[in-house]
Amino acid sequence: MTKIKISAVSYTNTKPFMYGIEHSELINKIDLSLDIPTDCAAKLISNQVDIGLIPVAAIPLVPNANIVADYCIGSVGAVNSVFVFSSVPFSEIKTVKLDSHSRTSNNLAKVLLKFHWKQSVTFTTDPAAQTDAMVLIGDRTFGKKSDYAYAYDLGEEWMNFTGLPFVYAAWVANKTIPEAFIAEFNQALAFGLAHRGELLKELPEIANFDMEDYLCHKLDFELTDKKREALNLFLSYIEQL
């Protein structure tokens, strides 16, 4: 049987899923690569893989896109790994450096700045640019909040704005995937989530960062109806940028 090709995010937020996949028979049925979020999306868009854990802002760019899992990378309020770090209050932000790793978080920052904070902002992708604020996501944010005058958690700000949870990444396919595989895939993901306690014992401690709180409380992995509602709302806001 031809192995199903899967690209997953290489960040810590995906480790519960990887734990489940690696402790199931599914690992022998797939060709798995770990990538930064933008590369996950690029591989799925270009048909290099069949399924990707991709930033949700990229879903409209995927041919024949369909969400294939009951789980996602999400949060209900603060997520503690998706930030706008700033030297000034949000009401004074005029320039923002975007994060090259993720389309979703950059767009979430743009949506919040325009529609929630009602700021007119200039964005740059130049890593050397001097700006009032910057978008930063994933493991590179761990323990860094105290390094900046202001740290705005975008999951928390989205909740303040909409009253809804948020979906950062979803398991998306670019073709029809057999139902039997999807069932086994969901089972593996659920196993990983159920064994986060064992996973935590394998992860290194990080200064000024509570990994247990992050993986067990800040991240919320079930793709609920409310999260689907939030996803559709977010994509509609992106169209208005």
C-alpha cells in the first residue's frame, strides 16, 4: 500500500499528536515530515504531501481542501505561544514586524489591529527592520514575555474581540482520504492527547515557562463546533484586510 504523506509542525504544540502517531501502527502507514508551519502549507498546496497540519489562513489556498481530523491546534483564550511583543501599548503601535513561520498568526495580528484595536499599521517582513512591535509564535516565545514591555497573547485578544476560541492549525487534506485511515488517524491523535503526562516527562524544562500548563491547559486540541465557527469568522475577516 502506498504510504500517505503527512507534514506536521515541528513545534512543541504538536508533540502530543506526534506521541500518539509514534505509539500506534499508523507510523508504519505514513511518510511523516516535520516542518515549520509555512512549509507544511507549501507542501500541501504543491501536492508534495497528502495531509498537512497547516496554518488555517492557508486553507483557501489548498486545492480540494478538506479537514480530516477531529483535532487541531487551538485555544480557548490565552495560548501562551502566539504573541505581539511590543515596546508601546497597542493603541500606539504603528509598525509591526511579521513572523516568517506562520501565515495564520500574521493574519490574526492584522485582523486584531484593524478590527479590534482599530490601528492603522505598516507591516514588514524585513528581519532587520526596527519596529514598534513584532509577531512571534511557537517555541521561540517560551519564557520571553518578560523581555518586552508589552506582550499581547493573540488567543486571549481574539477571545476578547469575538468571544470565541481560536484555531491556529488544522489537519487538512488536498484529496479524499479513506475513511478507515481517518478513523485510525483520529484514534492515534486521541491516544497522544490522553498520554500528555508521559510526554511531559520526556520534555526538557524551560526557564520561566510552565510546559504542563501549556500542553494541558493553554492549548485546546478538540475541533469543536465553536472552533469551526471561529475559523469561518477568521477567514471572513482575512478577506476584508
